[in-house]
Amino acid sequence: MSSRRNLDETRESLKTEFAAAGLELSAVEIDKFWRLHKLLKARNPAGDLTRIRGFYNLLYKHYIDSAQVAEFIEPQGLTLDLGTGAGFPGLVLAIRRPLWPLLLAEPRGRRLAFLEEAVEILGLAKVKIYPHKVGPRFELTIDNLITRDFEPTAATLARAAQFLPPGGRVFLMKGPGVEAELKIAAGLAEWANFDLESDRAYHLGSSGLARRLIVFRKKTGHLRPVAPLPSYLLIEIASRENLRYKSWLQSLNGRGLRKNNQVLVSGARFIREILADHPERAVGLIVRRLSEVEDFVIPARTIVYIIRPELFSVLDLFAAGPPLLILNPPELPAWNGKLEEELTVFLPFQNPANLGAAIRTAAALGVRVVLLREAASPWHPKSLRASGPSVLAADLKLGPALAELQNFNLLDLLAFSPRGRDLTNVVWPDRAGFVFGLEGPGIPPSWPEERLLGIPMRTGVESLNAAAALAMALGVWRAQRS
């Protein structure tokens, strides 16, 4: 046995030891168990996830012990893994039986972070996490309960008697010395609510480790009213280490759009309009509690994420309050190099708030917008805050750099500069393009004088805010066209 305890820490050894315990793994299962093992090893030193150390001990006392139970039980409905810790048996059961719906209960922050990361990395679609203690306030509807050496049998039966429905089962994974616990449990008033359905003693392969699986079935007894089980579209996140939460943090400065193609939208009114007019763009809603979206019409496929208040406040950049919307923005087409009927504006604004305000004005007046290469993203949180729902209704395209526009040789492409002629005296063609400069530097000096326009201002005022200048220019153009 000592030689086996020193086995090589490899994927092949993992497969061999499972087989020696009578558990044949598929290639997918081997891959997931190995990824789980590497993740546990990486996170355990800082997270204090488990006191079990060494490949052999982890293999038998965590992985094989948990996997063996899947050969003996066939739960119907949702199973609560009480006191899952680092995910045992829950994560292992989910790998072996990916169609079983499982709810992993664990209140401790570091272990929650590990569970959420493991579920994400392993793609365990049927696993949810309950980030609280399972106590008197537990109000979810479950069908079964499983626990592994978490607490004495009497405590588990007393707990399960409060919320387990008639016909529900309690699966107790225990060591060989469980007899004393059973005697104590037999003295409980709740004992009468359960039938001892089975008691199986077994060993974990060639390790010699003795185990007992005891199954109780709830037959009668008090069952308090419970809330309906949240649909599969409801996910709780309790840890700032959660991968989804980290991706939302990236969205606050624009990196999330490039990496995850998602942005966060705040403002209840704005969000209601998007859900009504562009439901296909809604990926999810982020709230602190479910009641915060009770009066929202939520598209069927949208996920509602419930996160802790302190996590929500970090994401709520403008203190707008819940909910926040996770938006999948549309891909913008490229400008075709031509001027369409009436007016097109070309914007290089690098300040997201200025860009958002300019897009809102252009959309209100029915003007096309070409975003130049220098421009901020229209999906930046500050840009979205300024543009509101109009960003999804605006005619937006992606264009070249500001300096490259001169190469298009479009005579009616007119740039705004303090050096330009008074725009109130211009006779407008059927097609025109307004080009605005960068905040600060303005239009490149090489731009032809005859194609410069200016907004008349009093002496002593150098320039207008970029968004204000655009609004005035479009107002003059619209008035003269009318």
C-alpha cells in the first residue's frame, strides 16, 4: 500500500486508481477530474479549502469517495449538498452524473470563490450554489439532501425534517463508526418522520478505506410553506473572485467589451426601454435581491444574477441603483466612404461622455454617425450613460482616422474649426458631412480652408464643448433645411 501512496501525480494515475476502485471514467470525466484536481491544488494553499493533502489522499478521500456514491443512488429532483466545503461530494457527483440537478450549500467566502470558479471552468450546467448556511431561514424547495461527514446524524435529520418533502431522501456518507450516531438519532422526535431505507457498507477500492452510505426516506411530518424553486435562469454570486463578476469589473473601463463582448447599463428607465425594444440584446440582470426586478418584463432567456450588496455597489458606477443590465452590443458596420442623403457626422471624440451626448443628439435629429478611429467606444459605461437608449436606435458606422478623411476627396465634407466661415451663412447641399475635431487639438491644420465651418462666438471665448458644438451645428443645419 505504501508504494501506491507514492503514485505519480498524473492524469494516467488518476484514471488507473479510479478503475482499480471499479469506476471506469470516460475521456471527458478524466479531463474534468484532472482539471478539478489541478484547480484544488492551486487554490488550496491560499483558500484553506481542505486539510487533506497529497495526491493519493485527495484521490481516495475526496474524488473516489464522492464518485462511489453515484453508483449506489439515483435521486429524483434537486439534491442539496449540505456543507459541501470544497465541493465534495457535489462537484464530483456533477462530473459523474451531469444531468443531476445539484445545489451546493457553503457560506464561507474562500470556498464559495473556489466553487464558483470550479463550476464555471468545468462547465457544470446543472450545479447551483447556495451561499448561506442552511438554517431555520432556508426556504428553497429541494427533493433530497446529501452530506459527507458534515455533522452528526441527529443534527442532519432534525435539519432535514424542517424542509424535506415526504418521499425525499437523506443520503449520509459516513465512516464505519456511525453506530453511536444512529443510536442518538433514534431518540429524536423527528426520527418518526423517517424510514431507514438502506445501510450499505463498502470499501474504496484497494485503499482499504471503509465507508457507510445510510439512506433515510421522509415519510410524514411537519413541512413548512416554502418559496418556489428559482428557475434555471436565477444564479447567486457571493464572491468577488467569481469569473463572471471579474468580467463585469472589466466592463467598467471598456476592457469587458473587447474581451467578453458585454457592457453594463445602469438606470431603470433605460433598462426597461432596452428590454422592451431590444430584448435580444439583454444577456442578464444584476440585482441584490430578486424583488428588485419583480415589476420588470424579463425576456425568457435572460439570467438574473443575485449578488451581495457590497459587490453590487462596486459595479454601480453611477449609483443609479438596481438593476444593472448586461448588454450584448451589436457589431457596427464599416462606413462605405460615401455621403448619404442629407447629413452624416464624423466623430473622433475621445471623451466617452461627449461621445454619448453627441450620439444622442444625432439620433434625435435623424443624422447618421460615423465613429472615427480615435473615438471612444459608444458602449463605454460613461458613453452609455450620456446616450441612453438612443445608442441602439442610432445609425452608427465605423470609419477611418481623422487625418485620413481628407483623402476621400468629398467636396461636401465640411470640418468645424474656429478658422472656418460662419455656418449660418451656408447654403446646404442635398448631401453633406460634418467633421468634428479632437477635444483640444481640433481639426488638423492641413484641412483645406474652403472646407472649414465655424460657429460664431463672442470675442474672448475660444471654443465650445465638443458635444455642445455638435448640438448647435446640427440645430442650425436642421433649421435651415426645414
